[in-house]
Amino acid sequence: MDTDAPLLGEPLPVELMNTVWADRDGVHDALRDRDHTRAWLHAVCARTDLLTPGDLDGLTASDLDGLGQRLVGLRDALRRLAAEATEDRRPAAASGVRDLEAAVTALNRAAGDTPRWSVLSWTPGQAPSRHVRTSGQAASAAVSAIAEDAVALFSRDDRLQLRACFGPGCVLYFVKNHPRREWCSAGCGNRARSARHYQRHRGTTA
Ligand SMILES: [Zn+2]
């Protein structure tokens, strides 16, 4: 199965935030069970430097439950921090983590959870290359790596480019990578424009 998370090509911490997404039927969780957790990890593994599809095949049900719990905990912490950074007041987007300090603690714990390090490999006659190693499971180390990326995102000026999407009913975040970008996606832009058009039309006929 494929993940139902709207992967928008954002940095991975933002993609993780967006595993909470909404449509006409309400708010959904793309990490709601172990199959969805595996599907999301499968969809993003090529963007990590240590997780492969083969690593995911080797995970047991209880591995996936544990990973799911850690991803959801990290995700809710990141959404709390994103709400702080963007002054987001969207009620449907509110994180289960209310306290800023609790969110920071959860993020830092996730970053340090599974140690990772780089090694150089250099065979004579070939180009040297970097590989990431971990003492734990690759999937677990990938969660820690996403947390570490989030530490970098929130501690740098990148934080100032983070936006809550104010498309109708949208609960997603995005990084404003273009001065004219207003929405998480073209779909949200279209919905916002038709909502405005509808409002104007109603205004003139009422
Ligand atoms: Zn949106």
C-alpha cells in the first residue's frame, strides 16, 4: 500500500508534520497503524541516508508499533514547535502536545535516541564515499536523523520561512521557498481562490 500522507517535497521534518492532513471528511493520520507507518517510511526512505526498503522488510510487527509511536510522538512535538514558529492558530491543526517545553524535550530525546555516525569508504582506484552507520535499527536511526534535521530547521533562520497553510480546511505546513508562494500546494491555492470568488459573489447578490 502507498502512504496517504501528502508528500510535497518539503524537508523531512515538515513531511512528518504533514502526516496529519485534512480533507472534506476531516482530519486524518497517515501514521494511524503499522501498515501506514511502514508505507510512510517506505515513501521517504530514499531521502534518508541510512534506510533502505530492505531494512523495512525485516521489521516485525512490534518494531513497527514502536517506530509508529516514536514517529507520532516526534510529529506531535514538531507540530507544536511549528505552531509556535508560525503563530498558527488553526484549531483543527492544534497539536496534542500543548506545552512548548514538553515539545522541545520530546524532540531532543528523539534526536539522541539512536546514535548514528559517518564512515569513509575508499577502495584504491575508486572515488571515496560516505556511509552512515548506526548501533541500532536503520529505521530507528532514521527517526533520530529526522529529529536532528528538525533541530537544525528550528534553530536556524529556516524557521522564519516555515508557514502554516491557510487554504480552506488545510492543516499542513510548508517552507516558503519562493517569495510568491502562499499555499502548501496548487490544490490549496485553487480552493482558496474559489472560496474568495464565492464569498465575493454572495456579497454582491445578497
Ligand atoms: Zn494547504
